[in-house]
Amino acid sequence: MKSKILLACFCATSLNAATEMNQNKVLNFTVSNIGLTRISIENDVIKDMFAYPGGLEESIYPHKSGHIFLAPAGVSGPIFLTVIASDGVTQDLKLSLSSKTPTPLILKRKDSPKASKEQMER
């Protein structure tokens, strides 16, 4: 019984753990196609993004807070997304869609710089 509880705690913790960014790789994630998924960079902001295929304007919302909100209901196939941090560092993502419970997708910088107040307000 203890091992089941520990396994459940480990799984719940790992779902919300940040994934380290690597500009030289496309990071693959499975995200929910039935709800809203938040994409963030830990201790930083997303200042811009590029999505493929085109025509996803109604499914991907870059918010002034520095987060991206993804609501891909009705979208088929994977979404390729490049997020651009406050200092221009980029990360390419391949987002496969599944009917799973939405969870935040949090990216972590290797150096984890803190965004300045000025960068957050841009």
C-alpha cells in the first residue's frame, strides 16, 4: 500500500515539473485537445511565438502576462510551436493532441534568468 501511495505522489509531482529548454532540440509534448493548456517559461516571459500549421489563431492565445494559452478543440494533427523568451532565446515544440486532462506545460531555462520588471511589462 505504501508503494502505491509513493508512486501516486511521484506521478502527481512529475506532471507539473518544469522541462529544461534545449535550443538544439524539438521538445515533444502531449497536450489536451479538450481543455485549456497554459505554456510558460519558469521565471521568464514568452514575448513572441510562431505556430505551424497556419490558421491556428483561434486555438493559440499569446497573453500579455507572458504565457501562451492553447485550446486546440477541433484541431487535427500535431502543432509545431516556437516560443521566444524575453531575451530572444527560442524553443521549438511539437505538441501532439490527446483527450487527456489539461496540465500546464512549463519550460525551464538552463540558467533560469529572472525576467526584469521591464521585460515582464513589454
